[in-house]
Amino acid sequence: MRRLRIRTTGAGLVSPSRPQSCRVAGACPGGTVAELSLHTEPRQTARFTPHALHGGGQSWPETNCYTDLWIEVLAKLGEIPEAAFGFGIAQAYEGDQFTFCKIPSEDLRRLYGLTVQEISIYHTLDQHIAQHVGRGRVVLLEVDAFYLPDTLTTTYRRQHVKTTIAVDYIDLATKRSEYFHNAARSVLQDEDYYGAFRLRPEFSEQPDLLSPYVEIVKRGAAPLDPAALHATAVDLLRRHLSDRPTISPFSAWRDAFPNDLARLSARPETFHDYAFHFPRAIGANFELFGSHAAWLAPDQLLSVQKACARIAHTTKILQFRLARSIARNYPDLCLECFDTLEAAYAEIVQDLRWFTS
């Protein structure tokens, strides 16, 4: 592991400096117990290259803000993100959405030795962030996407939407921060910094405004060696497979789809929300699960990889057909799509049972 030394200049500036070796918990100067292997310096954004999971070859290059930032954070830490996606097999139909694709905290702990802990907010957000980033941690926090420049083509300066970012660099003196969001790494500065971190005057004028949800990511144990990482991932996959829903999520969705289609036809403005929580939610989840199968056993689980690819591709087709159906006000139950999805899911479950037995 690496510990980030703290350089303090000016009025409370806290920013990372050159890393120092600190491999034993509790052995770091200043009583720091758990640090991450970050080499955080300013202006990394211009050199940032997204992980291959965010490349151009995916049906769903982005999943959701939380999972996408974890892909990039794990990659930056030198970890293998693909090892984490075994939980995807347990995704279920929840009625109003599919289970949110989110790496369980226990999986992060067992696979990577990382702990995720909520913190209380009682100073300004940037002061809390600086404290923890200065100790070699990553800070995950809810912000308003209205102030995030990486959302230039969607919500930036247009729409107030809650989202999560991961901050690993901040400079209190210059009011500049760098963060991960979706598949991007971007900079907060000037008005964006003041808005995202709630430093604008209007925030202080709202005493009843609730604090955002903030977590810190820190090292709780040393990373596993490759063999141990693989064995742990297989063990976790067994557990998640046993936790999968008793009814195929695609069959449950198929049963509800006619009613969903009727509601969408009556309220077409809700299409984008529906698309995010249904076809994208489950399509992207299984595309990531396919990457997990490819990492876990590229030859033995080849059929699983192909079935996951079919799910990802078919949910994309279903989304396009649904949009066209609503635009033309002509019901399309997407029967062929659901046939493909149900068959692919059954194949995945069957092959995983064999692999994990």
C-alpha cells in the first residue's frame, strides 16, 4: 500500500504529495491506519484513459454513476474490476425497477481489502473531503449533476439531478478538485466547485437543507494475490447464484410489460426513466457479468459470455423498439426479444450451476 503525505500551505490547503511506503496497518506516521495505493497528483484528468469496460465495444458502455465510478477507481488502484461483478447473477425484478447494479460492500472487502464507510457532515463538504483525501482515501458523495462539467451534453447547467462522484484530489486554496463520474474523470473549479460542494450563498440560507450522503473508501487489508482473488471470486459467485430470484427476472418483466407499455403510451415523457431502470439496468448488469465470466474462466464459461452478450444486445433492441412503439402509438410487446432474454438467462444459470458445483 501507499500512504499519501500531506502538504499544507496557505489557508488550510490540504493536498497529496509524493507517496511513501506504508504496508503495515497502524505503522504509518500520524496514526493513519488504512491508506490506498493512490498516486494522486493534480491535473491527472488530461492523461485519463477510461477502463476497457467503458470502451466503444459494449452495448451499454455505461451502467449507472455508482458502478461506473467504481470501475475507474478500482482500475486506478491497480485492481481488476472484472473480479467484482459476480453479484450480477442475483439481479431481480423489483416491480418498479430492476435491482440496482451496485457492488456489495462485503464483496469489495473480500476481493480488494477495501472498506466503505459513511461519514457525518458537520463542516463544509470540501473540508471533509480534504481531510480524507489527505489520508489517502477516496470520497464518494452525492452531488447535483447540474454542476458537473462531464455531463455537458445532458444535465450540466440544465437540470438538477442527484448523482454520485468519487473525489481523489482537492486543493482548498485554489478551490479545485478532480473526480470520477460515469466513465469520465473531470475537474471541479470556479462556480462548479462552489455549486457541487454547496458553498454557494443560497445553500447557507437554507438551514433545513439535508446533508448529502458521503462515504469514504479506505484500505482495510492487503490486496489478494491472483490465485486468492480468483478463489474468492468463485466463492462469492456461488453465494450470489444461490441468492438469485426463484423466477427469472426476464419472465417477471415479461408478465408486467403489457401494463408498462400502456402506462408509457399514456405518459410518454416517462420513457427515459423507464429505459434507465429496465432495459439499461438489466442489460448493462449482464454485460458486466459477462466480463466477470470472461475473467473467471474464459474457456469454461464461454457459453455464459455469449449469453450475456445476447442479453446486452437484445435489451438494446428492446429499448429501441419500445421507443418506436410509443412514438407511433402502436403497441409492440417485443415478444421475440423476451424469448431471447429468457432463453439466454436459463442458459447462464444452467452453466453456472455446473461450474460452481
